[in-house]
Amino acid sequence: MFKELNPLLHSELRLAVMSLLITAEEADFVYIRQQTGATAGNLSIQIDKLNKAGYVEVTKTFKGKMPCTLCKITPLGIQAFEEYVEALKSYIIK
């Protein structure tokens, strides 16, 4: 009847990160932090979890002398997000 929701994406902050990346494809850490209102430490932990799952690719670079962390959704991440949305629909559409 109800489809299982992916527990990794069911977290509010991780879902917000994935929602941003699904539309932007790539975003820097500062932008994601500003959009989500998360603390840097919490966001870093959640992005690391998404990265370890293979949903997000993280690239550390520099803008001038300032470090810059770029996050990009992977094909696996897109698939997981789409499956999550479809599973969620089973709870709200009848």
C-alpha cells in the first residue's frame, strides 16, 4: 500500500540539500547553508552522509585564496530523489 521512504532522504536537511541540487545541479557550500539556514557543522555532516551514499559529489577548490566546497548531485542521487518523491506520493495521493 505505502512505499518505503528512503531514510537517508527523509531527513529534513538532507532532503533540502537534494532539492536544491536537483534544480541547480551544482552549488557551493555557502549557498546551500544560506538557503537551508543550517549551521556549517550540521550541513557538513549531512553532505558527508549524502556523499558516502553516492548521492552527492563533493569537490574542494579555491576562489582566489578562499576555500570553496562545491556539491553536485550524481545520477544515483537523481534516481534516489525521484524514487523518494514517488514513494512520498503513495502517502498523499489516493
